[in-house]
Amino acid sequence: MKLLYLILLPATIIFIVHTAVAEIIKIDLKEKVTLPEKQIVLGDIASISCNNPFLLERVGNVLLGNTPWPGNVRKIERDLLGVRLMDEGIDLNEVTYGSTTVSFVSVESMTITGNEIVRVAKEYLLSNLPRSEDEIIIESDRAMQDKLLPANKEDVRMEVTQVETNKDKGNIQLIVRILIHDKLFMKVPVFFNIRVFENIVTPSKKIDRNDILTLDDLVISRMETTKLSRTTFRKVEDLVGKRALRSILPNTPITPELVDNSPAIKKGDLVKVFVHAGNLHVVTKGVAKEDGCVGKIIRVKNIDSNKELYGEVEDSTTVKIVF
């Protein structure tokens, strides 16, 4: 029995030594590593060898923190590895290292230039504005900084939205959303000033108050209308025959507030006055006390009764009394 024990003892010792040797973990740090944006594990920055595949996987997945911001470098020293391995319950007596003591980690990155961001925003404007390109000038007076992104170019795309969607001139703000793998990475505000130039009707000479506009009074002019909030006229024919409500200087945009339809009835004109009240229909004569175009309510004086009434102008000779 004792002899058998002595025979088996060397084999047992050899097995134990072999097992101990097999469990040795060798870690060879890489001096420089570039990774996609992620959490760094030991397997990312080192070559690891171990005969135990389960232990090898466990060591390779030991977390070391996050990749740095684009343009920066993270320094991972051997001492940190020891702390992380101990946290995972790895016996440091089973670990050996190569000659490299520090690994420098950077992140995969690309640069989107400020000019490219502005270009994408401008293209969006041109394709969405309700004006033709020859009517506008798009200006940008703010320099846009380049953006360093933790990604490859094929993983990045940009989306553009407008802050005030109903605004088509003056100061306009857009938001450029930069996405990486279809996830929002950052929002970049882009500002433009849109100047608008239109062919509009203006006076060719000074027009006095109450003048009736003719073809000789009007001309088409190309003018900047960026700051003009009122509607303008684009056809001379739309203004011919209208009356100026006030004086209008040459090269001034004519807006609806400056003109009115020429009066069908003028102050002092003799008119027929129609009175309708139930089944009663009366026609009498009157005098217009003020100018009035068709559809306008004016004062008229009944010649028979000498009373003033209010009536609606129906045509150049008729006023219908309104009760």
C-alpha cells in the first residue's frame, strides 16, 4: 500500500503543477489602440493568453472604462489592470505581463467641417422655401466651427429642421441634427438672413391723394422687400383705376393700404335712393354727402325730407338705404 502511494505521488504532483501552469494568464499590452466609441475591455487593449478558455474570456471582458472624447487620448497603466482584475476576483499571482506598461487609447473619429454643416442647411432652405432662387439672397454672417465626431463617415448623417416653419424671409434659424448610427449625437443651430427681391408695382412719379391711378403713373420695379410686411402688387393692371388714399412718392411699394377702388359716387352727386321696408318700396332723390365705391356705406341727404340717411352704394347712380 505504501509502495502504491509512493508511485502515485509523483503523478499527482505533476498533475497539480500542470494545472497550475495551465492557469497562468499572460497579458501583453498594446502600446496604441484606436477603438470605436464604447466601453473599453481588457481584450481591446491587450493580447491575452491562457489555456483555460473560460478564464480567458473572463479576463478579456474585464471593464476598464469608456473611450475618450474625439481628439483626446486615454492612458491606461498596468496598475489599473491589477485593480480591475482583483475586482473581478482574478488571482494576481496567476498573471504575468509583457514589457509594455502603458496603453494609449484613442477613439475612431471624423470631422464635419462648419462649411459642410452650413451647406446642408442652405440646401434644405433652397428646397423648402416657397420662393424661387432668383428672388432671394441667403446670407450667413456667423462662422461655424468644425465638429469632431466619434464615428466613421458612413455612420453619420444630418437632418435639418426650421424653427419657425412659416417664416420665409429675414432672420431664420435652422437646427442641424447630427446622427451617428441613427442616434442623435448633437444639435447645431444655423442662422441665415434671407433677403427677398421682387418685381413689384411702384409709382413712376409722385401721386397725390385722391388721384385715380393710370398706366402712366405706374411702373414695375425690382426692389428688396425683406422688411416689407404688407402685400404688394405685381401687375400694373391690378392698380389702374384705383384711388390713392394718400400721397405716394416715386419708387415706393404700393400696398393695399395706400389705395382704394375709385368712388362710384362722389360727394355732391345726385343719386337715386331706394328704401325697402317690408312690403314698402320707395324711390326718391338724394345727394351724396361723401365719396363711395360699390359696397361702401355712405351718408346721403334725402332731398324731399332734408334728412341724412346711411346707404350702401350699389352702382354709380344708386344707394340702397340700410336700416
